[in-house]
Amino acid sequence: MDVGEEAHFTIIWRIENFSFPCCVSSPSFFVKDLEMTKWSLEIECTSSGPATVGIWREHEDGGPKSIEIKCQLSFLDFDGLPIITIMTRLFKLEDGFGFVCSVPEDAQASFLRRRAELLQKDTLNVRCRMRRTGTEVSNPDLCFAHTLLRADRRILVWAIREFSTLQQDQVRKFLLNPHSTKKITFNFFIRESEGKEFVNIDVHDSGSEDLYNIEISLLDFEGKVRHSEEKIVIGKEGTQFENFIKKELLTGDKELLPNDVLLLRLQVEMNAKIVGSRIENYIYLNPTNLGVIATDAGDVLRCEQYKTASPSFRKAMKSLLEEGISSDVSLQTGGQSFPAHKCILSARSAVFRAMFNTDMLEKTSECVPIPDLSADTLRELLSYIYTDKVGELQWQAAADLYSGADKYQLLDLKESCASILKCALSVSNFSAILSVADMHQDRELQEAVHDFVMRQGETFFTSDEWRSFREKNSVVAWKIVDSMFCNMKRNNGKCPRLF
């Protein structure tokens, strides 16, 4: 699409906590002027930057069998200005098919050069403009999407004991994530090549198509890196660090084999995980109120007035709650009352259903005390029950709402709050979040806190926060320490002082 050429549809996709490598897809979106066809975007990045971008039309979306469009994909800076245009193409797509293109080398180089502009606050903004060929643009649409990622990194030291006794093709194995569905296997062996013996390391996983960035480093007895190699791995294909280092270089250097132990540091960056992904808003633009500012990089849409296309049902339910229309029960806490509807509460929560439909006092009462939730937490909980939407929450509010969701068996709300807590983990709040996880026996949240602690450096383990946590939670602290020693053995040749 040319500069100044109007688009039927524009989507701005904000990817938060963006990191390399990753392969991430946007939430699906409908395009009204493309006969309500359903689409999604995809970006795949290696450790050095974006590698491919794609646009996909979803299968059986109810639209025509094929549709011809012009499409433009760009990376934006934090202010919404297009910095790099990756793709401008004309193509015809049938339902269930997509178009993927490699990011040109000059665009990759520009991305790395301007990375600070493109990834402010670790957020990547992607813009896709779509125009159906042969049709006029009357009411262009604008959509905003948001995806929240969580990086997944592992760093550990693998000790190859009795190295001198290894025979050619004798394999030593190490399994990363042994209790996960995504197990990564490292095979260490000696093999001859051109009359010399070399260390070789094979890497493969349990058959996924995930992308990994793996760096293997040889450490001396002081934990210093003496040799290092890095590779991108596609899980099911695997890779080999072939002829990693000559065996004779190891056996001739006592600093590399203290007590006949070879130390390898394994650093694995896995595909960033999607914590949450959603369409935030659709906006119908009125051309009479639309200003277009032309720039060398492209064009920016400024909307002085717009109409937000909010679902009428959600809006009606929100009004029902806030205005207390035809309410038949009042939930009370902290001196405040919240008018509500027994039928809606019962439909959304098994706990409320039991409360209002069995021989309990609440069945006939018009006022029901909720003493274990604060007024703010109860307000958020009711808002979710009526609108199926979670607002912006700080971690403490998310922790309180998590407890309320667990008590009233709102499992989707509980999962959303847990995701917020995982992303909000910090040195100052890990202990409180772990207490929430322990109280509700949430193993996944517990493991997230343990992983956070194990990724901290030595400074953390001498901090007041760790000392306070250790004194109050000695059993849990020892479990974390035990996990660290089992997985890492050493931390760059030195163990952090934990106790």
C-alpha cells in the first residue's frame, strides 16, 4: 500500500514483555469491510531479531472462499510512528490459509540498530493495514490488540564427572524440564573427526516445534568462560554442537578438569509464553473527523472523534449492576452494600448457586454479608461476574481478587489473577505471592515464585527480603535452595551465600 492510500482496516498490536527468541500470534480479529472475515497475525523472531511475519485467514470464518487484499505490516515506535515497513503485498487468500514472508536483511539490520526506539518498555508495537482491492473505503475501522508475554529462561551448570574415563560415542545425558511436557535432552559424547577426538553435544526436545536459543559455555575451575557457542534450535529438528572442542585441549589443561570434572554452562531461552491475549477495542472511524499526517515513514491516523463499538450485552449488564435495576439481594461488606441479582450470581458461581438454592439462611435473606472480601475486591468480583471482564489491577488487588475467585469458584477469574501475579513478581512481593499460592494450594503459582527466586543473583540472597522470608518460611526456603543445588550444582563456579 502506498503512503496516503486508505485502508479498510487497521490493527495496532501491542506485544508486552517482548523478548527473543519467540513465535507469537495475535488474538483473532474480524474485518467488517472484508465481509466479516476472521484473521490473525504472527511474528517469529530468532535471538538476533525478527525473522518472519505472517497474516492468516482463519478456517471457515463465514466469508467468501477467497478474497484479494493489499496488506502492509510495520513496526511502530512508542508514539505510534511507523519506523520499519516489513511487508507491502497484494495477494489472494482462501479461508484457512496465510501468507508468511521473511523479514528483509536491511529491515533486520534497521531493527537491531533502532531497537531502543522499537522496544521501549520491552513493548513491540505492530501495525497491519488491510485494503480490499476494487472497493472504495467509506468507513475505515481501527482495532487495538494486546498480548502479554512472559520470558522463559534457564541457566544451569552441568558437571560431567570422570571425564577421562569416557570412551568414544559413550553418551552422558542431561534432561531439562523432566516433569514438563517440553523436555529438552542434552547428549554429551566424544567422537573422532579427521584423526582428532572432539566433544560433541546433541540437543533435542520431546517433539514440539518450539524455538529455542541455546548457548553452551565451557567453564574453568573459577567459573570463567573459556569457550562458548550459541545456536537457534527448532525443537523437533534438534541441533548438534559438532566438534565443540578438542579433547586434547581439555586433558592438557588442569584448570578445565578439576578433579576430572568438566563444567558446562547451559543457557536456554525458550519461546516466551503468552500470559494473556485479547482484542481491547474496535473503533469505527468517521472520515469527516479523521486527520491524516503524511510522513516519510508512512501515515498516522489521528481520531478527533470516534464511536467505540462495545458489545451491547456487556454494556447492559454493567448498567444492571451499577444501577441496581430490579435487584433482589444486597451483598454487604465494610459498611457498603452492593445490589445484585440472585439468578445472575447463581448462573456464574456454584457457591452462590448453593447459597441461594438450598436450605441456607441466604436463600430467603435480602441482605447477605460477605465479611471475607473488602469492598474494593467485592466490587471487582461483581464486575467480572456481570461483564466477564477483568480491569487493570495492581498485584495486591489481584491477590485479593484471586482469593475471592477461589472461594466463589470463578476459575477463569482465578486464572487471570494468577497470570497478573506471575508477571508482577518482584523482590519485594515474592513472599506475599507465595503465601497466596500456598494458602490456595496453587502448584503452578508456587513453581512460578520458586523459579523467580532461583533466577536471582547473589545480591538477592544477602537482602533483607530473603532473610525475612527465610526466617518465616524456613521449610520452603530449604526446598528452594535444594532445587537450586540439584539443578545448577554451581553458579558460575561459585554458590551464592544463602544462609
